[in-house]
Amino acid sequence: MEPADRRRFLQALASMGLAATATGCDSLGGLAVPELPLWVNRPGGALSVAFRRQLTDKNKIEDLAYERGKPAIDVGHMRVFVPSQDGGLYAVDARSGEVIYRFATLGPVQSEPLYDPEEDVVYFGSGDGALYKIRGKDGTLVYRFMTSSEVARRPVLDNGTLFVVNANDTLIAIDKQTGKLKFYQHRTPAFGIEIGGYAGCAVGSGKVFTAFSDGSVMAYSTKDGAEQWPNVDLTLDAQTADGEAPQYLDADTTPVLTRVGNTDGVLVAHYDGGVYALEAESGRVLWRNERAVGTTNLLLWEQPAHGSRAQIGGGTGPDAPPRRLLIAASGRTGLWGIDVDTGTRVWQKKLPEGGISAPVEIAGALMISTTRYGLFLVEPTRGGVIDGIEPGNEIAMTPAAYGRHAFVMTNGGELLGLVVQAPPAVVKT
């Protein structure tokens, strides 16, 4: 994103009362850091609701209990694209929540859209089995590609190709301009007990990586879909010591690509097998954390190195080295912070009863939504709770965040605009 777009977005939100005060927009990156004592030792008052806006058309809602998916933010035009179980994708004004338009599909939209600023278009999937490309400005349909099964995961763009995974264990590559099929890869869905949901895909080094309901993780060529690995079956590795098969077969997390030690790695999770790091070139297992079972979402949290800061009473603290943690969200074993290079547990926190969304980064912290108890801010390096809000309705949707601002819709169809108040800078006196 261009710096001018970033400044304009934050200034516009500030003009509507949506920006955090005290420190100013331009100080966003340096002040909201987890080490500052206010984040950890004085929870409360950091998270607030800036606006509420009822979006969904209750007359169009079928018997679905949740609003899932995740909004997409268009910073340059100050728009938020919000999926809805009423069959629509809403474009709303990021400053007020006012609806700009609603694009109707033939099924519930419980997906994460992809906004492409280069063309000002939005790609998103629907429960009707189709992938849509629409104009960001006015919602005009560009094309509709039928995949024949629900599309909920965020598409990925790479060199003119759009990659998408559907609920029928099918990876599809589409020409982003024409909407024509380039290739696809399909695996027969597992015959066993499965957890709801499925993996998306990730692209890097000429490969597209994804995982399947039978516990397999695969890498394909982005050019023609040719297999780049032998089949990596995590279900086999997840067997118990006496050789019994796991109860659940799924590998439902979208792969995370990053360096693991001195090699390019792929981070994934198997529901009963825990979290794995695989070598991107071969699929070889680099490490496994077998205790982080039940993981359904992964996030790579990174903090760059930074210099010392002034301390209360004078003096400065030590320089801070770069940090990386894999954040794993599990309804069975809680929220985890895992060392990326070794797979060892750095911290683990229990979760409240009910479901949990994927964690997202916001202002140096993590935000999660829970189906029963609202939204929480979490400190990434130790997992401590910073603040929380119970907005009066359950939330299953994953928030979308930019800077200190976040957007999420409740299960009742109410869009919330949220803002995080960062701690003030520590000034040497």
C-alpha cells in the first residue's frame, strides 16, 4: 500500500471519530508494541466500538446460526467488503458503515474476499459453489466461475493466475482476466469423521501449497499443476503409539510459508496430529508439535528489531531483537505461541467455551473473536489478555484489521467498527 493511501485512510477515519487519539496517526507503527507495560499490566480501555451498523437482510437469511468468513479492507478507497449469510457481499464505507451496495449471490457468502487494488476488483466465493469477480466501485459482475462446491477460503493471486480451493478438496487455477480454467487438482474427500472447514492455499517459489480433508499436504507447480512433492500424509504420522488411526483426518489450516531455521518451510496443522513444519522443497517434516491438537487456524506473527526506548525515571532499555511466533488457535487445546524454528511451545492459554476465530494482527497485538464472549485483544509474546468487549451478540466471523482499526460482523448481522487505543509513548523526564 502506498504511504499516501495509508495516511489518507487513517486521517479519514480520524475525521469520523474512528482513530485512536493521543498519539496521532503517523505514530502508529512504533508505539503499539507488546513490551510496553500498559498492554500487559493494565488491561481494559484499549478496545472500543466506534460504530454499529445492521447489515444483513433477515428476510433472506436461511437457517444458519453464524456469520463466518472475514471482511476485506480497501484502504485506498476507504471501503470494507463484508460477506453475509443472507447471500450478499456488502461494500460499506469504512468511516461510517454506510452501505455502498450489496452484490447478491445464490447462496450464503461465508468467505474471505480478496481485494485487488491494481484493477479495483473483488474476488470472493459463495455457498452456491461459484467464485465471483466484481468491480470494487459499483459491484458490477465481471465473471462468475462455477467450482461446483462452496468457496469460503481467500483466493490467491500470482502472476495473472487466481488460485482457489473449494470444499470438495479441489484446487483450481483460473486466468484472472478471462475467468477461464487453467488447471485443477482434486483429491477424493476422506471417508471418516471430519471437522467443518477446509484449507486454503498459499503460493511461493513457483509452487502452490494446500492441504486436504484426508490429512494430505501437497505442492503443485503454479504453471501447470504438476505435483512437486510425493504425497505427504499427516494422518499416517498422527497415528497413536499402538498404531491406531486418529479419529479425525482433517488438515484444515491454510499453509503458512516462512523460513524455518535455514530452509524455506511450510507450516500446517492436522486436527489430531498437531502442528507441523515441512520443508518447502521436498515436504520432509522438519518438526512436529504433537500437543497442539485441534488447531484450525495459524498466523505468523513477526516483529522487527528495534532500538532501545526511554524508560520512566530515565535511561533506556536494551535493544530488542526481531521476534517470530507461530500463533495456533485450537478449540481443544487453546491459543498457542510456538517457536517457528523448533516447534517448541513458548506459551499456551486456555480459551473460553465455544468457538474461536482465526487470530489477526492489530496495533502490535492479536485480536480474536469468540462465539460466546465477544472480542479479545491478546499480547503476542506471552499470550496475556489486554482487553475485551462483549458487544451483546455472539461473533463467529474473523475480524479484518488495518493499523488500529478493525471490522467484524456479529451473528445477528450487525457490523462493528472497532478501534484500538495504543498506550502512550514513554517519555524520558
